[in-house]
Amino acid sequence: MSKLTVTPRTVFQTFLDFPLVEDLDRLSADVAIIGMPYGTPYTIDETINDQTNAPTAVRRASQRISLGLDRYDFDIGGTLFEGQDVKVVDVGDVPGQASGSTGHYARAEAAIRKIRAAGALPITIGGDHGIPIPIFRALDGEGPITLVQIDAHLDWRDNVNGVKEGYSSPIRRASEMAHIEAIFQLGIRGQGSARMEEVEAARAYGSNIITAGQWQEIGTAALLERIPDGGRYYLTIDADGLDPAVMPAVEGPSPGGVTYRQTIDLIKGLFAKGEVVGVDIVEIAPARDINEITSMTAGNIILNVIGAAVRAGQFKRQN
């Protein structure tokens, strides 16, 4: 795939007005923001759902979270780039295709491979939680990778309606990939969508399941101590992993979730420990949002990912 074609619009709004780059074969950037609207549906009604609108919603709301990249950000601890020469681009959305509901996964995988080949950090806006599956595949030459998940749900289903790569299965699929060395599942709570067989399968694999209550009890610093140092990390954030007070626009809200501060401190901690090879944020349903707060929170999380990478010197290591 030599060029990633953005979803057709009269004017394409990029995240924070970062430059739009469509030719991934000639990509020159430190960070590439990419939209992946489409998962693998369980029913025909899910082929196009509200979560497919999330990349557009987050980009639009990004205009409300920053008055300029030269402004001091008290979450990040300074300006975004800290005076460093860091290039962030938006590469648009992985397109769907009417003739097939899964071809976009192959395009998504190819896009991530090109982004990583260019030495850039991919930050993906979903879409449902199936979209990390092709991303995980694209990282097969970069292991061993520690997968860190923020989510209310376990996501360990083998299949739903015979579909094995939908939004209930990304962590189960990751566990089957040789380059995924360890899995940490954080913020799990409530019924967590899991039957006993999924819980038993996750435990048999050796998944490190830390509930929202346990995280609250031990604190983020102690949680980070459980994650091995000096590794390579991938962070997948399901919006319903955060508390509904922070991210209300989700299909499966669950009270007692992860706070915004816990999320930001975790991000900073992972970049301080080693190299983060990718981040995604998924499962936002914009039609359920209140004053764009969910999309704005997602945008702030993305800013903190970039800020943490800058302060950890990750781009210097890559360059």
C-alpha cells in the first residue's frame, strides 16, 4: 500500500491542525496519528456504527483543547515539544470497502508497518476495540512486547457469532501472538463481559489482571513496579476503561472506572520505563457525548502521550 487515502470529505480536519500526510512510503515524522474507524462486525447492523465516527469527532474536538503548542501544559509539565524538533503528522483514516467487511484490517496492518518502518510512533483513534488486532500483527518484528490495556472489560472472547477478530477478542488474539510477551489488563470491573471460561483462559495464559479497585488501592506507582522495566510497550485504551464521569460517550459505561490522572500517570510511567511502540484509544461513541468531553479527554490523552515521549527522549533514540 503506497498511499493511505483519507475518508473523502470536502475539508479534512486533522488533529490539532498537524500536517496531513497521505504517502506513507515517504513518511518523515516522529508521530503519526491515524484513524481506524472500522472493526470486524458481529452483525450487519454493526458494519457502520457510531464508533466509526470517533476519529472525526476527536479531531474536531482537538481544536478546543489547545490554544497553541507554545502554551504551558500543566499536565505535561511544560510545552508539548519542550523546544525539541519533533514532527507530528496526521495520516488520515484507513478506508473501509463496501465489497468486504475485513479488507480494511489488511490496510490497517500495512499502514502501521509503514509508520513503524519510518521510525514514527503510531497513535491510533478507533473505531471499536477490534482495531488493535491488525496493529498487533504489524508489530511482529518488534517483540518482545508488553501489552498494557486499560478497559472495563476482559476482551478474551474466542469468537462471537463465529467472528474471531471483533471488539470482544483483541486481548485473546494478542495472547496467541509470539511477540506479545506479557499482558497487563488494568481497570477491569463489574461483570467485565467475561464468562468463566474467558476468565479461566486469561488466568491460564498468565495475564496480569488488576481491577479498578485494586489499582485505586495500591496506586499507580506500585502498579508500574509490577510491569517489567526496560521493555517495549504497547498501550491500548478502551474509553469505557475510564470512569463515565471522564468519558461518558461509550456503549458500555461502568461506574468506578480509571481516572484521568491515573491514565496520565500510567502513560508517563510507561515512557519512563522503556520504549512505547504504539498507543490506541478506541470505543468512543460521539453521539452519546456531553459537550464533547469524551473526545476532548481523548485528545488530551494523545497530547500527554506525545509529551511523555518527548520527555523520555524516545524520538532521539529513534532518530
